[in-house]
Amino acid sequence: MKFSVEQAALVNVLSLCCSIADRKHTMPILANVKLLAEDNKLKISSTDLEISLYAEIQAEVIKPGSVAVPAKVFFEIVRLLDEERVEFNLDESRLVVSCGESNYKIVITSALEFPSLTGVEIKNPVLVDSDKLYEMFNKTLFSICSDESRYNINGLFIETLENNIGQSKSGIRLVSTDGHRISIIERPADGFSLKKGILVPKKGISELIKFLANSESNSAQVEVVDGYFTIKSGEIVLGVRLSDGVFPNYKQVLPKNKTTTITLACEDFISAVKKVSIVTTEMSKSIVFKLKSGVLELFASSQENGEAKAKLNNITQSGEDVLTSFSARYLLELLSIFNEKDEEVILNLDGGEGPCSFSFKSDENYNCIIMPMRISENIKQAA
């Protein structure tokens, strides 16, 4: 086995492989990437049995062959090389990497031990906008439940709708929840269709985001078939096994009433939340909202760090005054997505104890519902 490839192209693929390769798996081979050099191409495979990646890059193959090498070490070596072209040569039980004055010998494993990839074949794809798909995943990832034992919400729910969205006669809706908040985004389906909703695991969504961020193309091919969400861009294919969990009926918990609406500049809101969240702790992580006569006061306190207050006067209020409280982390994770100049955030509240819907001026088809936290009697009395 002897071949050479461009360093940049190889680094691009290996950066994706590294986060998929599983060093903690009971199968040690899954910490490796498989390399197959043939037909003037280097074919690269990586999998943890739930997520699989297959890529091809142009190579000058002098002697064909295959081998498996540790993903993390291999990536770090190739990433730090200075020359544009890297040469590889199999020397008995080592893969020799040569580039300029640098030389490495990497421990190898037989490629025969590497499992066959599943979910990386695309037969009837739909062409989708890469940027749109990235945006949809990115705006819903943060509210996916991180507890893997709660497999019914440890993923992103995707369904297609017959509703008109923009110029499209059908739409695609993504929903995520961790039990305390729900994110919902809708976009035109553009030909993408599902017979029923699917649930893509959180790790899979994280890898899809990296994949789309890494893509140099404005479009990607997508297919959902045989229990996999498969996407292809250029010569890289990523397949994510779908979850068997049944996503809860999120529509039952969506707010049905609103007593108060607040509109304010997102930039000012983020600044105020950050200022008062400095004193919060894991045990005392809430920020109290006191809205009265068009003025919004934010308050936080903890025994360890003391108290903090901030006031926002430049807001628009419609409806009743209200006293409520939200997790500082939940607010910052949501607001960071829309931290753009001239952006406005709209809060629709159902009293002080009902869920609050957060939406944004620039995106009428996105909203996040956050459940309020309990306010102590002392704070209620002080307010």
C-alpha cells in the first residue's frame, strides 16, 4: 500500500471522522478510521455503529491496499503537517507518513476487522439547501434533552406538513424539547417529504451540523430510508441511524393563552441577562422578571455571590403586569442564536406561572417555549 494525497482534503474529512470514532466503545476497532487506496482514490470510513461516514478524495495510488489507523492520532499528525502533499507507505506493521522533513510511523490494525458501513447509500435523494438545513438544526439543537436514558426526547423530531409556508405548498417542521423548553422551527419543504415523523438522536444532529458547516456546496442530497437519515455533499456521505423512541405529543403543551406581550431589543436583553446572571449558581440559577408599567426589571441572587439587578426601559408592553422567573442558562442559549444588530425578541406570557413563548422579529416561523421557574415567597413579597 503506497499513495499520496493533498493534506487539506484529508484534514477536512478526518476532522469529521474524529468526532464519530468512538474510543470508549466495547469494540476497539471503532476508534480507528479505515483507509482504502485504489483507483486513484483514497476511500475513508468511520463509524460508531450509529453514525457512519464515507468519503472519497483524489489520490495518487502507487500500490493499492487497505488499513485501519487510530482516528485521533492520525488526524492530529496530518493536521500539523506543513506541505501540501502527504505520502503514505505501508511498512510491515506501521503506516509511514512522510511530508517534507516530517516522518511518522503509525500503529495499524487490519482493515478486515473494520465493520461494514450502513446508512451511507443514497438511491433517491432530495436536493436541499445546505444553509437552510444547517440553520434549522442549529436553532433546535440546544433544547434537545441531553439525558440518553430519555430516548424519546434525546433527539430532534422532524415531520413534514401540508401547510403553506412562503411560496411552498408544504413545510418541514423540527421540534426539540428537554422537558422544560420546546423549540419549533418551520421552513418550506422544497420537495422533502416524510410519510411519518422521524427522531434523529442528539449526537447525530451534532454531527450533521458539523457536516453542513464543513460543506463547500450550497446544496446537499438527503434521503430518509431503512431507518437512516443520510446526507451527501460532494464526495462525503454521512448516515445517522434514527431513534426508535416515540416523540411525545408536543402540541398538548403549547401555550393556549397569553396575558402579556413584551417586545424589546435582543441586544439589550442579552446584555441585561448576562449582567444579572453573573451572581447565579447551579443551585440558584433563576432570573426574576418584574414587568410593571412598561419597565422590565431583572433580578438574580445567591447566598454565595450576592445580588444583581438590571432595568430595561426601552420596551413595548401590551397586557398585564407580570412577575415571573426563568433559567439564566436557558435564556442565554436561546438569545445567543439571534444576537444580531436590530433584532427584536417578543415574549408572550400566560401570567407568571404559565409557559412563555419567545419569538423573533426576523424569523416568524421560529419560537421557543420556556417554562418558568418557581419564585420564592420572600422575593414575591419584596416585589
